[in-house]
Amino acid sequence: MTSEDRNQPRERASPEDRSRREFVALSAAVGLAATAAGAASAAQMKVVEHGVTIRTPDGTCDAAFFHPASGKHPAVIIWTDIFGLRPTFRAFGRRLAGSGYSVLVPNPFYRTAKAPVFTESAIEKINFRDPATRAKMARITGPINAPGAIETDAKAHIGFLDSHSQVDTSKKIGTQGYCMGGPLVFKTCAVDPDRVGAGATFHGGGLVTDKPDSPHLLIPKMKSRMYIAIATSDDVRQPDAKTTLRKAFADAHLQAEVVVYQGMQHGWTVPDMPHQADGKPIYNKPEAERAWGKLLQLYRDTLA
């Protein structure tokens, strides 16, 4: 502003203009306060937990169902990693329900065994190079790899959720998966695209393969918004996977974010992961919290 500008008389605001500005400022302040209050109340929601069973074509699936103590809420299905339904994933379900969602965490291995299949103490000592451990893994995971198995499970889980009064069926369903749960998210999104509106995978294993049943080939069947969080260790092993996923989502005209979390090891979002061979932890709390924040933002944008 020049000295000439400063010497010019300023136009006085009319009472109507002042009133309008005050109204806008007050509205903004009220809006911010309401947002903060809403976030606080969501974080403090009382959560109810149930052990439930769900009938599927292959038997009875045991699961954990979490929801706020009152009201109807968007539903979410959480697919576990290879260690299955256990306290860590119950904590995920409880935490997500506290943010205002009705959450189902099924035991993906119900065809083989009831949960928990692995205890936390067993996970701490796990050795994937041990032949007996590898044989057990193959035995419990084999049935979920049968053609159509997870698709029928997903339909049963969606039906279970939609039959409960705590679920707002006018809202889309979300789904998230970890490690082996990544492909299960893709199958869930593809099997009921009109119902499932959001999907997230965290260090998902085998999302892109050279097989005719590769999960990424399901993307054209989806209508969901996606968030794909990749560990650096997985990206090093399969550097082209992220490019393939991004192209497939773009070709299908789906909103998707495919992100490599720098320096992270496969499993970094799950607190009870065993330590690496060098003794360093796999779980990384700051980056896990960053990933959780991205998940909540996805659900707020898509399911609300």
C-alpha cells in the first residue's frame, strides 16, 4: 500500500456488512467447535462387544462384533492377517467402533479351527522357516483359497451386518485387511460393489500376481474408493506392483491412493508382530498411527 493509498478515506462498513461478517465469523467458530466436539464424542463413544456366529455355506463362522452403545452406524468388515482373530484385532474393532462404526471381525479360519488359532505368545516365537510352522499355515489357510470361499463369506458377513439394528444400511460398508487380508478386501469389494463403498489394505500380500485369479484383476468389478498402504520391504520385492495397481484403478475410474510407507517392514501396522531377525520391531507406532488416520479419513469421506 502506498502513502497515497493510506491517505485515502476508508469506506465505512454498513451495519448490515458488519452484521454479515460477524455472522460468518460466528458460524465458522460454531462449526469448528461442533467438529471438535463431534470428534471428541466419537473418540469417547461407549462400545459394546459381542461374540457372534454367522452361518455360511461352509459352516458357522465365529466372529467379534463391535458397535457404539446407541444409534445406527456405517458398517465395516476387518479381515485379519495370517495369525487370525485375536486380542490385537479385537482392539482394532473396538477402536474403530469408538469412532462411530459397527465393526465385524470374523475368524477367517473357521473352516479349520475356532479363534484364536494363534496366541500372542505363540506369535512372538513364530519361525516361518520351520517346516512344522509352514505346514500349519498351509493347513489353516488352504480352505480360504478355494475358489469362491471368501466371496461367499463376504456375502454372509454383509448379510449379518445388514440384519442388525446397529447398522445404518443407508450408508455404504467399508472393509480393511492386513497382510493376507488384503486380497480378501479386494474380493469383498468386488462381490458386492453396490454395497461396499470403501476398501483399505495394509501391507497386503499378493495383491498383484501373474495368475489368472490375481486380486488386482477384480478391480474392474469394484465401485469402492481405495487406500493401499505398501511396506517398503514388500515394494523392494515387487517394485512393479504399485504401478500395476495404480493403472488398474485409473483404468476402472476408481478413486484410489497407492502409497509406499518408506522404511517400513511388512506388518508394521500390527502391534503384536514378532521382531525381525536382527531383534528390531516390525511394528512402528508413529507410522501405524499415520495409516490409521488415513483409514479414518477414507471412511469419513466415503461412508458418512
